[in-house]
Amino acid sequence: MIKMLKFAGVPVRDQDAALAFWTEKMGFRVVTDQPMGPGQRWIEIKPLTGETGLALFTPEGHEGRIGQFQSLSFRCEDAEKEYAELKAKGVEFDGPPKKASWGTFVIFRDPDGNKFVLGS
């Protein structure tokens, strides 16, 4: 029986820059960081209190996915508060949080231009 999503892949150009962004600005923790083929590493990270991780890895032939909207949505308790805290740390957003019938959300970017949703 499937219990959860273990990780979702995030395509990146520079694994060191991506790792610094997700750990220093977004507050994730490193689960695994080890060599994976020539010139790449398998980097898996998780939120401090979450179970689903991100793999900061781009398989050969998937470089065109870098810098695109990623179908990943992160949940937090208060999107407006999180927006203010992350913006102060230098995280780039497409604009301020927006309110919808289902909650408040904002779109942020990683150093490679990948876009993600953060909502409450």
C-alpha cells in the first residue's frame, strides 16, 4: 500500500546554489547529499517538520524543465506572514499574496527561476 510521496524532483542548473537556497532561505534540512554520476549529486531535502522531500537533481535530457512552473504547492499556516519572512531573506516572489475562496497563496521562485506555490 502506498503511504505517501517520498520526494518530488526539482530540476536545477547549479546544485550548490539550489541547496543553499532551500536550506538557508527556505529552512529545509538535508537528508542525502552524495555523488550520482559524473558531475552531479543526489541531493534530497525535507522541510523541518514535513515528510515529503525534494530531490535537487536534473536527469540528463531534462534540462528544458529548469526555470519552469513546477507543479508543487507548499502549505504553511499563514501565507502572508511566511511571505514577509521569506521576502526579508531575499526570496523572490511574483507579487504579494492573493486571497482566493480556498485560501491565501503566493508564487515564489528559486535561483533557477523555477516557480512554486505557497499557500495557507
